[in-house]
Amino acid sequence: MTGRWQRAGALAVGVLVLGGCGFRGAYSVSLPGGADLGDDPYTVEVEFLDVLDLVPQSGVRVADVPVGRVDGIELDEENWTAVVTIKVNGDVDLPANAVAAIQQSSLLGEKYVELAAPGNEEPEGRLDDGARITLDRTNRNVEVEELLGALSLVLNGGGLTQLQTINRELGDALEGREAEIKDTLDQLDTFIGGLDEQRAEINRALDRVDELAATLAERTATIETALDTIGPGLDVINEQRGLLVSMLEGLARLGDVGTRIIDASAVNTIEDLKLLQPILSQLAAAGPDLANSLELLLTYPFPDSSLSALNYRQAQSGGMALFTNMTATVDLDLTQLLCRYVVDQSGALRELPLTEALSQGKCGTEGGAASPAGGGAGTPAPAPSQGGLPGLGDLPGQVLDQLPQADQATGRPGLPLVTEVGP
């Protein structure tokens, strides 16, 4: 009895010890021949869309060399993917962007996890403890069952019959059209060759389209606001559609009229342009002279070259006076000018030619008197007084001393009396 109770107590203690250590049945038993994990293994989590019949304690290999084992398989309820926890020997150095795949040792062999460096990009970093290989870097091989199922579908009258029908119909369609098919294939080859030559341009166009799409995506709110506010404007345009149509019809009629006018006046317009060509040619030839004439226009009457010779002095009326070397003759003798104006019988003022005024007497000479141009013979002319003209100092001239009598024709002071002047 005592030995029996001892064995029972030992069994109970063993069950408690195994339960406290997380005993998982046969999966917790280390099998001989497994990979050597070393003294410091690290743990990596791998996501798979489908683990097939992979089980814990399966092998982990790198380049078909065992380097670890599968420690556990769980379901990620958030993404509905399988998460495989593996332990890898600490001496195995893998990049952080390593890939994983489920492989099979033989046709009917066991499944294992294959780790490798990425084949389409450069290795980066180092795969550390607690790292996770995501779903975009995992894969699996085709199962033998899947291959046999697909082969059975083909062999059991599924695909071969359809393939035979397709082949027969294709032969009927191409029969007698070999030249056209060959020409089509040649054109298709040319088209594909042109696309291949324009590959860089196509890629650049796609990049620009991508940038445009990104810009439009950033301005989605602005586009939505524009679409929301354009509705009332479209309603107004719809209401004014009749007026817009009338305006376009009027523009069409105006265009027809303008076309007729242009067609009718085309010959005359061309001739006018031909006649205008010499004028424009001469203007172009006189361009330098016209430009040089502006120099004199701005400094008239002095040329632009004489500006450096101009002098300035204080004027008597105030301000500055501008002068340069010049000679001028000024005639201030007014006697000849005054002798040309006479008073006739009616008292009207008449202007005589200068030669006729000078022929009547000593006009313009000191002490001279004008001869009568008509009236009674021997009528004496009033005796003019000697002396200069009023207000002109000692300039020669003559001024009447007294006014004429009442029975005489009234004249103007300072002017000779003429009884009759012909027209």
C-alpha cells in the first residue's frame, strides 16, 4: 500500500509540474535529429495566408540547411491570417527584409519554412529577435493535391474537349486569310516596337498623370466646392440658352457677311498693299533721318550741336536770357508802311500798293508831301509839321499839324489825304 501511494503522489506531482510548464502534449517533446538552436536563439513571427498542413516542430531552413524549428501556429483574428512563430539559431545572420515560404522536402515529404534574402531588392539591416515577416514577403508552393486536382479536371473531359473545339474554330477562322494575318502580325510587331521605343515617354506620361492625380486628390475639397457652386451657373446658362443660340446665329451671319466682304475686297486690298509698299520702303529708308530730325525739333531754332555754344545772362525783364552768335537786321522805319494807307472821299481807309504810294510824292522822306490823287486841281495839301513821329524819337516821318476843314474830306491824322482812289 505504501509503494502504491508513493507512485500516485509522484504521478500527481509530475502532472502539476507539466501543467505549470505549459505542456502541449507531443509537441512539447523534443525529437531527435532536429536543428541545433545554439545557446542564444531568437524568435521571429511570420505571416502566411495559408499554412497548409504545417505543424509545430516542423523545420526551418536557410538554403536547405536546418537552422531552427516552428515553435507555434496561431490565427490572427484581425486580419484572418496565420501567424507562425519560429526559433532560429542565433549564429544565423539574415537581413531585416528577408522572405519566407512554405516548402516541401519531397513529393510526399514534410513541410518546412524556408528563409532567404530578398531576390528582387538589396538586403537591408538584420533580422532581430521579435521581428515580423509580413504577408507581402511570404509565399507557398503548389500542393500535390492541387496539381492532381487540376490535372484531373483536364483529363476528365473538362479542358481537352474545349481545347479541341478552340483549335478547330481557330483553324476555320484563319483558313484562307494567311496573308492578312501575316500583315496584321507585322503591323502589330511594328506597333509594339514603336511602343517599346517610346517606353521612356510613356513612363514619363504615366508619372505626370500620377502627379496630376495626386494634385487632384489634394484639392478634392476645392473640386467638390466648385462642383457644388457651378450648379446655379449652369441653371442661368440653361435659362439663357435661347439668347445664346440667337447670339451664335448672329455671329454666324456676321461671319458670312465678313467672308463676303473679304472675298470681294481681297483684290483691292492686295493692290492697296502693293501701292503702300513703296511708301513704307521710303519711310524705312528715311528712318535714320527722321530720328536725327528730332534733335532739331526739340531745340528749334538752334541745332542740337550748338547747345554747347549757348550763353546765358541776366535779362533786363528778369530771369535768364539765352543767346548765341547770330546776326539779324530789323527795319523800324514806319513811314513807308503808313504812306500805303490813304482816306478816300467816303472816309474809308484804303491800302495802296507800295509803288503807287511812292509815286505820289516824297513818301517816307523828311519834309515831303503827298500829291493829290484826285479832286480839284491845285488844291494845296496841308503843310505837315517837321519833326519825328510821336513816340519814335528822331525817326524820320511826318505828322499833320491840324485837322482838315469841315468842307474838306475828313482824313486820319498822320495819313495823306487822297480825294479819289480807284478800285
